[in-house]
Amino acid sequence: MVVINGKGTVLARQHFANNSGGFRELKAFWRQWRPRTWAIEPCNGVGTYLAQRLVAEGEHVLDVSTRRAALVRVFAGGNGRKADDTDAQSIALVGLNSTDLPEVRLDEVTVSLRLLSSRRNELVGQRTQAVCRIHRDLVILLPGGAGRNLTAKKAREILGRIRPRDEVGRLRRKPVADQITELVSIDRRVKDIDRQITQVVAAAPTRLMRLFGVGPVTSARVLGEVGDVARFRSRHHFASYNCRGAD
């Protein structure tokens, strides 16, 4: 963290741990600087956690894009690469000299959707791994194996028809049964996450689901990642953010 005055002169430099204890130390540190404005890079990425906590404390926070901070580093005589010694100062200078930076606001809906979407992605990944393991083991236990579109119900029905007569076969069957139980648990958690996502999206001020093929899960991911769309100057800027060409 770097503190600068209205002329861009560095008044203080300090490092804080990225945990609850570090945030308490940061609160004690920032009280000596009044009035104050924060510049965070970027507030919709790695800086989200800090930015939202600062806003919750009633602080004034500006969102500095990674591109702007990099330009300041380049024109300051560097090569644009990020480094702790120069990065914080570059971000602070952008905040000081820019008049069009978006102000960060407390957005519980966006944060909630981002957290729920991330958790759902993790669970879907776990489900894919579980299904692959079940399919792999059924190929060994069952002549011809099993279809790829396995569900917990289908896998349980298939396993119920398998009655190994030897000890090795019984040992191979048990892990599959355990994996099916895990799959049922994962499916239950995904269903619960989907229910939460549907509720939060329904309460969000969005018309995304009016688009054909866009449901609660897709809406949650878009809203959680994009945040306040007003922070983009134009549809071309938004397209660039998404790494796609604009029409």
C-alpha cells in the first residue's frame, strides 16, 4: 500500500497481510489520513475482496483498470511489468489524476452470484471426475462397460446387476458403490446451489433471462463476473473485456 498527497508525493508505504488480522492493522493505519480516497486494481478481479470490505466500512473507493496502471508504469520509465515497489504507486497516481474512474459500490448481489457460481463450477468439476471414475471401474466389472451419459441412478441400476463371485470382483465393486454415493451427494449440493442461484437472480435487477437460452446459472455467471455494466464506456469496451471482437 502507498499513500500519496495531492501532488503525487509518496507519504507512506506499508504492507499488510491478506487476512482478517491484516485488515484490522490496515484500519488502524488509514485513520491518520483524512480525507482519503482509495484506488484499487482491479475491483472486479483480485481486488474485489478488499474493495468490497472498504466500501462496507464507508470508504470511498475507485476502480483502476489494469491497463491504466500498466500505462503509468511504462510512461514512468519502466517496462510495464508489475512489481510491489512500483505497482501500488502507479495505481495511486491513476486514482489521483483520472476523473472518469468508476466508483465502487457495495454490491451484495454481484458478490453473492460470483461466490455461488464459483462454488457451482467446483462442484460440477467434482461431479465430472466422479462420473469418469465410475465409468472407468464399470468397464472393468461389466463386459462392454457402460454408456457415457451416466447418472447416479443409472450407475446404481447397472451396479445392482453385477454380482461378482470372486473376492477381487467384490473388492472392485465396493469402490464403485462408494463413488456412486459420493455422486449422489454432489448432485444434491449442485441442486441446492442451483436453487440459491435462482433465488438471487430472481431478486436481481436484470433482464438477462429474457434472452433465449439464458437461464439462472448463465445469468449468475455473467452478473457475477461483469458486475456493474455501466463501468464500460461502450459495447466495444465491453466486447474487449470479454476478449471478443465487437460488431
